Amino acid sequence: MVERIAICAWRLRRVYRIETQLFGRYRTEWINGVASISNEIDVAFFRLTATNNTLAKLTRYERHIDGSLRFTFSALEDCQSKRVASYNPVTHL
């Protein structure tokens, strides 16, 4: 379970890096053949969502990973609480 948590956490970090790169790509403006970077996040968001559904796919992927991470944390907590509840200090001397 700990390995699964680590994998999910790594994948979430990867999603954040991908999202950052996507927004960075769509911040580029071309004016008279010269590229410049726009600091307006709403412009980048509009361009990104208007051209394809990449951001929607990435968001679904993130939601799936987050759900898996929460489920695994919950399962780990259940296992830990069962282990604590069944612990008998007399037999572990």
C-alpha cells in the first residue's frame, strides 16, 4: 500500500508538471511573426480549451489518481487500526 501511495503521489506531481507545460505552451503569442509570452492566464486557458480537450483529459486523469490515492490511504489506515486493535502486549514480550 505504501508503494501504491508513492506511485500515486509521483503521478500527481507529473500531472502538475504537464499542466504547467501546457499553459506555458499556450501563453505564447505571435504578433507580426514574433513570439512573445503573455502573462494572462485566462488567455492561455482559453486557447488551451478551445483547441482540443487535452486539459479535460488531464483533469480526469488527475481526478482518477487522486481517488486512487485517497482509497489507498483509507485502506492503509484500516489495516493500521486493525493491527492496533488486535495488538496484545502480553503475547509480544
